Amino acid sequence: MSALPFTKMHGLGNDYVYVDGFEHAVDDPASLARAVSDRHRGVGSDGLILVMPPDPGVEAHVRMRMFNADGSESEMCGNGVRCVCKFAIDRGLAMANPLRVQTGRGVLSLVWTAGPDDLVESVRVDMGAPILASERIPAKLAGLDPEAPVVGHRGLAGVLRAAIGDTAWGAIEPVATLVSMGNPHLVLWCPSVERIDLRAIGPVLEHHAAFPARINVHLVEVIDRDHVRMRTWERGSGITQACGTGACAVAVAGALEGRTHGAIRADLPGGTLALEWAGGESSVFMTGPATTVFEGTWQRSRVAVRS
């Protein structure tokens, strides 16, 4: 039976199991992700993140591979990448500040701040510029210009509402905005995020035919132009306590639609993130905490692990 050391970490309650890929190779990360994510028979998490050496020729200090609870691999995770920074710095895998992390989105630059214990406490991430062209989200729907942004789109919202049904759609506004932060996001606005049955509509929207790579779904309520409240259905994981890339997408969508300023705070069930976007091709910056919960050893002979 193979033994695999792991660390449980979270960013605002968006929790993952982290494995040191410098020391341990995981042959079947999809299977391991499904096993460890089980909240009754596993560690319990929103997925698995491997912290690895960067690929040859890539100018980064570490590489992040992220797997959802269903075993599917995702391009990027905002809360997860902050914890990757803490994992790498706290363990001496790297000491650079800013830290450069290779992700499915490309190489991101992370500036970290240590707490009183000299361990990483907060991280500001340059998340890169948002991707807005519909074909790069990707979104496929009759009438969508593949090169154009989908911002405040009534046609897409109508198609999605028809799939969900009027009752489930409830008080969601009849517009939809799409943003990719290296992974795809659907932003919907409503007067109260608590009054929408996200568990009912989330899986329908995630798997809608308009989104060939599936999609992350965000319900957002505007408190004022500097402050929003949001809830998330994450592709491959379901309802989560927080979504960093989703909060970035919400900041972009709010600015594009004229609902919010370029700098906002987003309240998620797990806590608050600070977001900044100057518009255009500017990067979105996300700042938030990273927390270590506990360390342990996973023993499962059915999951292929090499040390």
C-alpha cells in the first residue's frame, strides 16, 4: 500500500488537498482527486492540487496542476494558486517574491506577505488580462460573434432561462456576461443571491450545450459600486465557499456593464477578496489569504503513487 504525504489548505474555504510534486509523483491524479475529495470517505476537499517543478524552458519557480472533485483537470484556480504560493514558500521549495507559478493559464506573478509567524499569510496575484471573445470562453450559440465579447447579453440569457425554467430562474436579471480568466465563467445578476436555488440551476447551466468546455456559474448581487456579494457553482465541484477566478470575472463583468468600479471587494460565503481591474488589456489583480489546515498521509493501494 502506497503512502502519500499531503497538506489540506484553503483560500476562503475553497479547500484542496496539496501534494509536493517535487518529492512525489502521482500517476493517476484524476483518480486521486476523486478519492481524496470525498467528504465522507476521503480527506474532504474541492479537489487536488499538485505543486511541481516547472516544465523545461518555462521561466517559473513552481508549477500548479489542479483537479476538480470529479477528477477533471482545470486550467486555473485563484484561491488554489494563493495556497500554492504559501505551500512553496513555507516549505522552502522557492523563496522568490514575487513568486512565478506555471498554470494552465500561463505563468502568473504572485506577491506574498508573511504573518507574525514568518509564514505566508496573504497573496496578491496578477491574474492576467480577461479573455472576452466568445469562441475563447468557449461559448457556442447561434448569433454569437466568435470574436466579440458577450456582455449583458439578452439572447444568451433567454436560452439559459428556457433550459432552467421560469420558476427556477426566479429573480435573475435577463442578461448574461461571459468572462474567461483562463477558465470559463458565466456571470448572472440578481437582487439577492440567497433567494436563488443555485443547487438546482448550477448543474444545468454548467452542462448547457452553449458551453462545450462546461462553465463556472456565479450569482451576483451589487451592494454598491465598490462592493458585491456572490455565490458560485464551480465546474466539476459544485457549490464552493469561494472562487478566486470567478471573483475576478465578476469584477470584469461589473465594470464592463457599468455596475461597479474597477476596484471592488467581493463577499463570498467563505470570506472577502479584493479585486482590481483598470480595463482593456490590463491584468486583473486579486488579493486574499491562504491558510494551512492540517497535514496527513493518504494510504490507498488503488491510487498509483510513486515516491
